[in-house]
Amino acid sequence: MSKSSAHTIAVISDGYMKMDGGAVFGQVPKTHWEKRIKPDRLNRISLGLNCLLIRTPEGNILVDTGAGNKELATSREEFGLSSSKLNRNLKKEGLGAKDIDMVVLTHLHFDHSGGCTKIDRTGQAIPAFPRAKYFVQNSCWDAANNPNERSMEKHYPDDFKCLQEYDQLKLLNGHTEIVPGIKVWETGGHCSGHQIVQVNCGGEKVMFLGDAIPTPYHIDLPNISAFDEHPEDTLEQKRELLHEAAKDGWLVIFGHGNGDRAGYLEQRAGELTLRKVNL
């Protein structure tokens, strides 16, 4: 947990998932990445489902919502999804679903937006946070509602479509200040309208990176997921983000870090390394 006079932040876990290691590391050969993280017998590696809770004078903000509990048994088995732990971990912070005032979504892939909604007694999807406004980039919303053959399996309409029906959706266009001291930066790269979240905590800048740099292993520039729709754009964004983070001493939080979820980037012997922080 990190505090300032205005904001308090805490990483909130929704659990974990497993994804094919080759897909997570893209063009990087397995002989390289498996030296740092061992896959299971199905070639999957474990990834955290990390969300960020920000307490502000304007209300409680949740960044991303994990995968939730709606997915079919086949999907849960394929991705090794744990049961959703988001509500349980929010309760540890003394909060319930009705205490969340804003939800900022880095993007609408199921592992980041699944917890946005839940199934009611009639079998319909409804917003999981009934009093919250949900902030999404306009281009992300359009792409999620009109997916192509490559992105269709990453978007589950029940995760987000009802947000508009319940008048809880707030569409953004580019870089935006959500409340004083909290901004989103549209990065693209991973998908259309992907955004990261900046929190100014006193004199410290905290960045929640979503899938722009999903794990500490992706600090290495060539390590770009095969799921990225525009990998060359991701590369340029990573280069800029990593340079700024190291130069200005940002605290960075990884959307899929498992174990090592946050830290400070430092140059050592000409290499960028992570000084880990427990959050």
C-alpha cells in the first residue's frame, strides 16, 4: 500500500490465470524465456490478474476488474482460471461493490473486464458495481463491439455490453484526467484504445501498465505478446515508457505480474532492472 495526503493505492488481486508461454512472449524463442519462468506440461505460464484500488477525495476508483466468474467451464479450464478473488480482496480493504464510484478499464479483453459484470437471477448480465461509472476509450469500445477474427475470442459481450444499457459507461477520447491527480494515457499497441493509468501520489508518480508491459519479464524490449494487435506500436510505447520510468523514478505496476507485481526501474551496468516493491 502507498499513501499520500490525497490518494491511497493498493494492488487488488482477482486471482491468476494461465496462458501459453509462446503466445505471452511472441517471437522470443522458448529456449530464451523458459530460463526465467517455467511452463506447465501444457506450455502455459501463470499470470496474475491484478487490479488497482485508488482511494481519492472524489471517491473510490478501481482500475481493471480481472476475469470475474462468468466464464464457461471450458474457458476456465483452458486458461486455468482461479475462482474470482476480487470481491473478497476488496472486503479486506473494507469495501463492497457499492463503495466503488469509478471503474477505469485499460481495455476490454475478458481477463481485464470480466469482473465488470455479474449474472443476475434471471440469467442476465448486469454491472457488478451498481453505483460506478466505467471509463473506456471510445476506440476500444468500438473495436470490442466489432471484433475481427483475431480479437473475437478475447472479447465476451456479457462483460461490457450492459454497461451502456445501464447508463454507466463513460467513453473517453485520448489522454484524459479522470479526477485531479489521476490520468489515463491512450497507448494502443496491445489493442485499439488500450490505456494506462497514472496516479500522482504526492511527489511520486505511479503507473498501472495494463498490458502495455504486462509482466516484469516484458521489460525486455523484444518480449511482446503475440496477442498484441500492433506490436511495432507496442515496441515504441515500451521504449518511451521504460525510459521515462527509469529517468523519473516511477513506481510501475504490472497488470499480469505474478509474485513480482510492482517496483522501480533502474539502470545497472547498462541494463534495465526492477527493484521490487511489495504492494
